[in-house]
Amino acid sequence: MSGRRRRLVGDDGAAMVEAAIITPIFFLVLFGVLEFGGAFRDYLTVNNASQGGARAGAIAGNDADADFKIVNAVRADAAAMPSGQVVRVVVFLASGPTSKVPPACTTATTGIGSPTFCNVYTGSQLRVPDGSGWTDCTDNTNPSRFWCPATRKTAATAAAGNGPPDYLGVWVEVSHPWITGLFGNSITLTSQTVTKLEARAVS
């Protein structure tokens, strides 16, 4: 019996050592799955937001409040995450369907004019209740004045005078916070979509 008790005690000790080794790994895997699951959700959300903004921009064309409609669409499609996670929205003039957002626009706090042409929206501009201040491009407080929506080309052909339609890009940046802190405080996720403005009849 004494020999059997010694074997049982030895088994208990081995189980404790195994548990001490396996438990941290188990929790690391568990937290990793939770963290990356949340990050993937926000990755899908930011992609949907840039696509929704580009669709809104294509339909709005050269409406005076086109950028307000774009920002509203981004905000609606990013509703799965807290609004404060959206750091920056850039609306830019693209040269073609594969154009990339100008690097200077991705760090700017205001838009950039010629030759880059991009409007940059951050902070409170992303949560403005109405677009009343976004329609007059002669107003120096209008955040959409750098690439004025009213100047965007929407005619079907160059011969029509205001064409062919411009390519419009929407780039969205969000900050995804890590919950457990195992991977740092946060990670930046970005997405861009480029589309051609819908052609309109020349009036």
C-alpha cells in the first residue's frame, strides 16, 4: 500500500507540472482567438465603410454636399464599432481604378489642394449633424473645399464639357483597441475603395 501511495503522489505532482505548463498556453490561445476575432470583425467593418462611402460618392457625383453624404455613409457602415474608433476619412481624386490614396493625405488633419486633391475628415467632422457648412467651397471653413464636389466631372464624355467622369477614392482609417493588452494597446486598420462617378446628362 505504501508503494501505491507513493505512485499516486508522484502522479499528482506530474499533473500539477503539466497543468502549470499547459494553462498559460491555453489562455494565450483563447485570448488570441478572442482578440483576432474582434480585429477581423473591425477589418470587415472598415472595408464595408470604404465601399459604402465610395458608392455614396459615385451616386452623389458633383452635388454640393457629396462629401457629407460620403461621410454619412461611412459612419452608417461603421456602426458596428464605436464612432470614436474611426480616426480619418479621406476623399481623393484618383487617376484610375487602381490608384492609391496619396500618402500625404493619410496623415493630414486638413485637406490638400493641387496637385493632390483630397479632402480629409477627422474628429468632430466625422460626427457633424448636418452638412450645411460643406456646400460653399469659397468658405475657408468648409472641409470639402480642397477637392470641391461641385467641380467633379460627371459628364459621360469629354466632348460634353464636364467629362469623362472622375474616379473618386475613399480611404478609411480606424483604430482597433486590444482588449487584453497582450498585443499592445491598439492596431490601425485601413481600407480604400476607388470608383468612377456615375455619368450624368449635361443640362
